[in-house]
Amino acid sequence: MTEQLVKLKIALQLEDDNWDELLKLYLSDAQEFLKLRLSLTDDDKLPNSMEAIVRGAAVKKFNRLKNEGMLSYSQDGESITFHANDFDEWKDEIEQWRTDRTGVNQGSWINPYEV
């Protein structure tokens, strides 16, 4: 998680350690939620190909700090709308991983003379 934390801090342009504990929590939560979406058990390791998604979800969570639970926010003519799900942006990638893992859409060759 140390490398993930460093990359997350770069993405958020944070240079001090003031937010480290909160960022670690966001990374941990994002990993757990993504494991649920991928149908992985607690013992399963999250695939390395999913680290960018974990980081992206943590960035979203940090950017909503103090606005958690809101679907939209408006002030002085500025309006911000949040996704209901932090992982919506990566829905296609998550589904592709699940499809590849379950073997759906993978063909195999059968020798008709051996049947």
C-alpha cells in the first residue's frame, strides 16, 4: 500500500503527511469495495491491473471530503454532481476482467474424431 499511497498523493498533489491516515483508509475501503464487485474473497489478492481503479476511487472519495452523502452540491451558481457509485467510471473494465476470469467469450477447439 505504500506505493499506492505515494501515487495517490502525487495524483492529489499532496506533499506533506497530514492526510496519510485518511488516504490509507480511502485506499483500503476502495480495495474492499472493488473486491466485492469482482466477487473476490477476503483471502484473494486484488489483481495489479486494478490498482489504478482503486487509486481513482480514492481520489474521488478525497475530493468529496466534507460532501459525503450528497448527490449534488450547488453554491453561488456553481453546481457539482457526484456519481452514486465511485466505480461507475470503470464499469467496462471491471466487467471485462470478470468476463475474462470466468471464461465467458473464450473458445476452445474440439477434435470431432475423438468424441
